[in-house]
Amino acid sequence: MLIRFEHMKAATVAEMLGISVSAVNKHLASAVAALTADRDGGDRQ
Amino acid sequence: MNAQDPKILPLDQDAAELFVRRLQGEWTARDQADLDARRARDPPFAEAFARAESSWASLDDHSASAEVMRHREAALAFARRANAQRWTHAHRGVRKPWGLVAALAGIGIAIGIAWQLSPYAYVSGQYETRLGEQRTLDLEDHSRITLDAMTKVRVRFSKDVRTISLIHGQAQFNVAHDPARPFKVIAGDREIVAVGTVFTVEYADQQVRVAMLEGKVAVLDESAQARGPHAASSAPSAPARPIELAAGEEMRVSANGNAVVTPKADLEAATAWRDGKIIFRSEPLDEAIRRVNRYSRLQIDLQAGTLGSSRISGVFEAGDTQGFVDAIERYLPVTVDVTQADRIQLRAR
């Protein structure tokens, strides 16, 4: 949400949340993958 | 969701990680060449990467949807809290107690001054109407709230969100479009989130009624959110998903939390109060009396019993309590007693 819609940098989010930039990117990648799975869910059934 | 989610294919996770790495700027010409080469020799990966790109782009279509607005606001609030905690913790033990108190007082004063000077300051506050009174509030953002009689709202605007608490009564909300600031109406444990739309909300006796005239809203059950996924129950359950309401639909939430959505709502009845009328269509008598009592000093008391669940229909002028009582007397087995100059008692015959 913060990166996609509020246009924040991963470094900014990492600093706000007190986690590493790579952890932020990992969360973001998981969210993208989950969204892909959700969108493709109907096609795979 | 996470990488262990069985719905996520490892290839999609792999592609998403590469997609994010490219998105975040740590990306060289060599990285791009490697990506191109892999896509050329591995078509399933190329498809997974395209799916990740498409998923990311698809979010544009939903950026102003009520549900996404709600999540955006929650994310910002979470980030603000996390940031505030970080600063609080960072200075723990460094400042002397009195220094900290003075600093906090200074910040408080600064925030107070900033709030007073902000363009949104004058709209914040509490507004209420009395018996039979209706009132329209034109807000700074060009949204408009029309309060029915005996209604109380609290308006609070901030940079990120426009929040209206409907403490009791009924109001119509004409929401000005502002994708950056969702418009939230809180009624009991329900939260109605809109972007640009027109709807009415009634909150009385712990019952919530939302009628949609234009646009869309998402209705969230804050009590379910508070209970969370591991609430004490026989089996863990996921938090309730928001209910999306579109134009023409109505949702009623009973005092025990049951929500019923009517796809083709009687909007004429839901908005009749704007024209000084009350329309009942097979309404329980006790609810009808509660509505009628909103508009007149002459109050109706219904004697406890089964009469309250009797259904009535009809169109009445708001404030014409005597006309309403006359009609009830004709159609239902009731006895009418005028107990005081401003009180009428109805009891089963």
C-alpha cells in the first residue's frame, strides 16, 4: 500500500517500520505473488 | 499471505522477487540482459514475469475503490504509529523527564496551532438537530451532510481521512470525490468507507441501515476486525470481509450484528425524510414509532408486549404524530390513552 499507492521508497518504509530494505522488498514480492495467485485462481480451477 | 501460501507457485514467487528488484531501482543493464535471456530460454518464467507485471498494473484500476482506500488509510496509520514508536523509543533515557514533558507540551501546542490554522479546522466538531429539525452541513471539501431530526454527528477531517461519527439518528452523505482522502462514516461497530458517492445512514437502537443512492461504499464490521482471526470461538475464523454496496442497494444490520443486503432497495422510503415524509413498508410498529417520535414533541409510548412486532405500511407527514396514531388505531387492535399533553400511550386491546 505504502509503496504502490503512496509512492514511498522501500528505504523510507523500512526506516518507518524499523526493518531492513530487503525485508520490505521480500514482503512486496510476496504481495505481488499473492495477488497474481489470486487473479489466476479462477483460471487454474 | 506469504511464500508458504500453497496458492502461490514457486515460479510466481521467483518472478515477483525479480520484478520487485527491478522496480526498486537496484537494476543494472547487466540485470536487464540476464532477465531478457532468461525470459527467452524459459517461457513459463516469461509468463510468470508478465503475470507479476500485469498484477502490479492492475492495481491502478482499484486505487480509488472503497476497500483499497480503507487499506491505504490503515497502512498510513500503521506507518505513523510505527514511526512514532520508533522516535519515542529512540529517545528513551536520553532526555530528562522535565525536558521530555516540555518538549511534548511544545509539540502539543504546535499541533494545536497548526490544527487551528489548517483549512480543515472549522469543519471539525459536533453537530446535532433537535425534534423536527433538519439541517445541512456544507463541508470544506464540498461534501454535504444532511441531518434528519434528532441526529448527532461528529465531524473530523485530517490530511489522510474524512471521518464522520454518526452518534445517533439519520443522515444523508453527498461525498465529494477525493481519492487521496477516504470518507468514513462510523455508525456503531460498522464503518462505511466511500470515495465519491451519495448514501444515507441511520443508526438507532444499535441498528444500522445504509441505503445507496449513487456510487459504491464498503461496509466494514469493526467488531469482527477487533475480534480478529483468533477470536474465542469453537473454530478460528477469518475477519469478516467488507461488504460492498452499490447504487440501489440497502443494508440493514440488526442489534445482534446480522447484516442483510437488499439488492433492490426502496430508496423512496429510505430518503423520504428529506421531503418531510415518513414512508413505512411493512415496518415493525416499534421501529415506526421510534421514527415518528423524531419529529414531534408529542411522543408515543408503546406498552411492552407483542404489539411492537406488528407490521405497518403507509405514508405520513413528519411531525403529524396524531395522524399516525389515528391510522394505527384504525388498522391495529390498540387502545390509545392520552396520558399527558405531550404523551400518547398505545397498548394492545
